[in-house]
Amino acid sequence: MPTPPSKELFDVSRRAAEATKGAIRGADRNQAVGFAAVKRCRHLLGGMVRLHKSGADDLLGVLLRTLYETWVRGGYGCLGGAEAIEALESDELYHRSRIDADLGGVGPPAGQQLYLRAVARRFAGLLAERGVPEPGPQFPIEGYRVLFRAESFVNVHGGLGALNGFMQEQSLGGRWTVADDRPARPELGRHRLALGVAMFVSCADTAHRASGLPNPEIDVLGTRIQGWRERYGPVEEA
């Protein structure tokens, strides 16, 4: 995925957010799930933009991981028909029943867990049938491997994958220096934001096309994101 400058990312994210404002009425269950994912991703991307503008790039991966999962599960629910709704509702029941039990409920566990990796494969297959713009029909699978797992390890969970970046062993060994912040890589922050922008526009494109509700602005932005590869290429642009 190419990495445009921050100004380009801010402009596309702003226009996409404006193009997806407003309540959706009269949707069927699949369409409702798709548009709910759009609304959720819109808020998540807005948070990423604010973090990037404030220089808090260290936290972008937390929201990006959630945006990725919302895009995948919401897109599957939007395109997958009754089978997808049944699977997602069974997964929701699985988690809700266990939370209820943990809080003292007496009902037995119910539902069946739907693992994200399986959802990513199903969603990728549905996208491949339709032909979609960036980040492309295979990104649900690639994203699970290179984004979801990595961001979980380095940013979302609280183990050493997240903590080691603050620590540096001193030369004598056995003693450590702990910094206020992890080392920053501005280009990595922009890359995370670019992925978030592309997934959000893809999410909106999926919901609008599946529902038959045209959104010319999202079409324009999808074409614009397609052009990033030619304009910015694989080489980082400051």
C-alpha cells in the first residue's frame, strides 16, 4: 500500500467522512450491518486522524486493528446473505452468553464462535466476485497476517511486544533505561493512516453498492486512492 503525505490523507478522510454522514433508513439486515460498519469505521478513522495530527502515532495501531476487524466482519455481514447474518449472530450470542455467565448469569453458554481468520477468507471471496478498489480483494487475508496479528502483539495487548519499545538494556547488562515514549517512525504512522483511509472508503463502497444507493463522492475517492500507487508508488514520500 503506497503512503501518501499527511495532507492527502487528511483531505481524503475528511471528504469520506462527510460523504457518509446521515442516518440510513429502510435497510434490510445485511445492509444494516454494512452501514453500521461504515459508521463505526468513520469514528475509528476520525480518531486515527486526531491522533496523527497530535503526534500520537504510537497509538494508531490500536484503532487500525479495530477498524480492520470492523471492515472485515461488517463487509462479510453486508455481502454474505442470510448465512453471514446467522454466523455473526451466533458469534454475538457466544460472546454475550459468556460475558453474562462471568457477571453471575445462570444461563448455559450458547452460540458458536466465529473466528476472524475464517471471516477474512469468506469476505475476501465475496470481494473477489465483485471486483473492488484498494486495498483489494485479497487484503482481508493479507491484513489478518500482516496487520491484525502484528498490531495485536505490538500495540493492542499489554505484553512485552508492547513494552519492549520503552526499554533499553544498558551496556553493563542487568540494568535498563525506560523512556517516556517508544521510538517514533513518522512514515509508519502515515502508512497506518493510509490503510485506515483505504479500508474505510472500501467499507463505504461495499455498503452503498450492495444496497443500490449510489454515492458518487465515495466513487471519486475510491478512484483517487487507486491513483496513489501510481502517484506515490512503493517509495515513501515525505
